[in-house]
Amino acid sequence: MASKSDSSNKRNSCLEFSVSLCLHVLLFGVVVGYCALGAVIFRAIEAPHEPKWVNITAVRKTTLDKFYMNTFSSNVLRPEEFLSFGDLLLREYESIIVSQKNNNFKLNVFIEEHPQWTFHNAFFYSFTVMTTVGYGSITPKTHWGKLVTIIYATLGIPLFLSFIISTGISVARALQNLCRYSCGCCDIPEDIVDEEEREERFRTITVPKDETYAEPVNAVPAKQVVHRKRRQGPFCCPLLFLLLTLFGHMVSGAVMLSTWERWSLLDAFYFVFTSLTTVGFGDLTPEIVLINSGILFYLFFVVGFTVVAASFYLFYSAIAHLLNNCKQRLRIS
């Protein structure tokens, strides 16, 4: 009978694990699909209205060429004419820059054009909206883009949080069970037995008045029950392991970003920390890594958010466990 029950429990555990894994994979696919859908929508809305690029280098070169040709074409160089023509060219140059800027043209100091709302940048924008990081390096300028952002965030933020929180809790519980069955460090002696457990152990038995009642052999006094029950604890190895894993994850990400983006190691670690804590100041935003290794970048932060969620769950469980013990001690004393 014992072997059959053990095999049945193992089979149920494997089935439960398989179902949970499939649900998490399905939810991850929904999150990725929602990000891709947002990238397509935002690109379709914002790209046609994106500011046109004016090559300021070409405008400056044209102005200098005019100044050079006028200077060397004159037989006699008079200071008044030289200054007057130079002032005229500068005013013309300034008027071109100001007019293009007011007409929703964007000035580019390089010869190459860099459109903002590419699919990579739109996907990055959708990801920052869902994760509530919001760097601010790319933002919608149209009214429809802002309205769609509100609707997109209203649906996307709960979706992403549900995925991260459920995955983090599953990871935390798996680590708890692993430590519990491997080294037993997560089994914490329960110092206090609550009233329901006490009533379950010592059931009231009604005995007629004229009959004598002998105490059962397996009855245990209340004082001996204390310290016998062991309950699964939320801290020790799992929380320490997750904190060390999170720190190593942040360091590896900082090294990766400092190498690709040519940032200092401190700036890269600062960016990773502010991103995983969803602070997202926006003073540093990656560019090269999104083009060359965008998938690795997003997987890195999804794993990081999951580890953070698992750590928060274990920390909250530890605080709740401690407060519960304190309340039971105060109630019994």
C-alpha cells in the first residue's frame, strides 16, 4: 500500500509540475506576442508622423561654400561688405534651422539618417511600458499614440505582472521544497501549537458520569506537543540563494552592457539596477545591444524580474511567518 501511495503521489506531482510548466510557457508566449503586437501598432501610428531629418552638416557646408565663393570672387575685399555678407549668410543659416525645427523636422548632425520608430525601438517601447520601467528615450508624439499607450498599459501591465509573480512564486516554492528534502534547512520547529491543531490532537471524548475513563496510550500532553511539529519555513537557503543569484545576474548584465555599449562598469550596473527595480530614470538607454542581441537583452531582464519576484515572495513569507509566531506567542502568554 505504501509503495502504491508513493507512486501515486509522484505521478500527481509530475502531472502538477507539467501542467504548471505548460501554463507558464503559454503565459510567456502571450507576453511576447503582446509586446510584438504593441510594436506593430505603435510603429504604424508613429512612423508616418515621425519628424523628418535635416542634415545640418550639409546645410552648414552649403553656407560655408557661399561664403568662400563670395570672398574669393571679389577683386577688392572691403570690411563692410565682408561683414554684411557674412551676417546675411548667418541669418539665412539660422532661419533654415529654426524653420525646419518648427516644421517638425529633426536635425541630424551626422550624414546618415536614424529613424526612431523602427520595429526594434517600437518593441523596446512596448517592453518598457509593460514592465513599468519607462526610460523615456522614445515616446509617442501623436494623440493616437498617447491614447493607445494608455490602453496598452492598462492591459499589458497586469498581464506582465501576473506572469512574473506566478513564475517567481513557482521558483521560490521549488527552491523551498528542494532545500526541504535535500538538507532540511527549511523545516523550522513550530514553537507554538495553535488551537485548531491542539483540538485535532486532543479531541473531546464524552464519557458517562458513572463510567471511568482511561486515557489512551497515544495521548500526548500539551507540553510534549510543543517542538514536535515542524513546518516549512520561508527563509534560510532559498532566500540567500536567490539574493546571490540576483547579484550575480546583475553583475553579468553589467559586464555585458559595458562591453557592448562601451559604458563604464558602474554605469552599466547602475542601469541594470534601476531597470530591475523598475525605477528607470532614462539617463542611460541601450542602443547597440538592442540591434545586435535584442533577444538576449529581453531574456536577461525577464529572468531578472522573475528572480526579484521570487526574492520578494520569500522575504514577504519570512516576515509574515515571523509576525505570525509573535502573535501566537503573545496570545498564549
